[in-house]
Amino acid sequence: MNAANLLALVMRKQNLTSYRQIGTEMGVSGRNVAGWARDAFSPTDQHIVELCRLAGEDPAEWIVSIRFNNASPQARTAWAKIYTAVTDSNRAPLT
């Protein structure tokens, strides 16, 4: 689960067709949203919370997953433990 996956979910659930529309909903530029989609930079935790609100998703899981994907190898171990703590035991672990 990365920012691009979350953005695709928002677009599908909100019937949006562009990053610009997501940006308008959130009060940020479409360029910022496109940067998140390309992994050029990461959305803030507050932006992830807002995206999750639009997608009807649990922000805790998405924050941890997105941070895990952008972390150093050493930090990934810690993020993986946090992910396990905040998710259902039936979910696949982060890799």
C-alpha cells in the first residue's frame, strides 16, 4: 500500500478523474498530488488522514504503510512492527 494506491482508491470512490480534482477537495495543488502518486515526495500524515476520509479507509494502516515504503531498511523493521500492532492479524505483513 503506497500513496499511489490510496490516490487510486480516492479517485474510484469519489468518482474523480484527475489529481487536480483530489487537490481541490483537499486544498492542495494537483501538482502536489501528482508528486505523491509518483513517489517524488510523500504526503504528510494529515494529508494521508484526509485522503483516507475521502476513501473511507482507516488512516492508521495507510500512514504506517506509506511511511514503511519510504523508510530506510533499518527503520522498516520498526514500521513493520507498528503495522502489525495496528492491523488485523489476518492482514499480510509488510515486506
